[in-house]
Amino acid sequence: MEEKQEIIGTAENNNQMSKSKKLAFFAIFVALVIIIQVLSTVIGKLFLITAPTLAFVPILLAIVTLGFWQGVALGAIFSTVVMVFTVSGYDGGAYAMFAYSPVLTILLIYVKGCLAPVVAGLVYKALKNKMPKGSI
């Protein structure tokens, strides 16, 4: 009887460890998304270039490794960082759009930020059986 309880306890601990690992990886991805997006925006502003959205790399890795909702949550976090730069006026192009139509700007920023990982996740899911290594 005691052996069954130990086995059950071990399974629960393994499941809890899995949740802990997921949470730790999610926290790392959140930090990466914020840091990469802030640096990308600041570097783009300093050198007067349009910086690529490199923050999508950890977002796409998260949707593949952690799951759908974690990817969407990271997309929302990315969108929030973009929104802060837009509303503050640091991103001039987006601020001009925000001044013209704030609701549409907010909607576009969040739809783009949350749908990009969804589309990438669907493409990955469709290709992972046909091209296991190439789908990522």
C-alpha cells in the first residue's frame, strides 16, 4: 500500500516539475521578448533605421516548445512593449498613426502581435510530420 502512495507521489512530483520547468521557460521567454524588443526599438531609433522585429524569434520558439496559449501570451507582452513605445511617442511612425486613430492603432498592434505566433504555430504543426527538422 505504501509503495503505491510513493509511486503516485512521484508521478505528482514529476508533473509538478514539468509545470515548474514550463513556468521557468516562460519567464525566460518573457524576459527575452522584452529585452530584444526594447533594444531593437532603441537601436533602430539611434541609427535611424527600421529595425526588424527580432522579438518574434523567442515567441515562435515558445509556441513550438511550450504551447499555443504561452505563445499568444508572449505575443500580447510583445504588443504591450510596442504600445508603450507608440503611446510615448518614441516610435514616430506608430505615434503618427496613434494620433490619427488610437483605437485602430491599438487593435492593429495587438492583433498583429497575438496572431503572428498563432499563424507560425499552425504552419509548424502542418509541417512537423512532413519535415521534422525543417518545420521550425
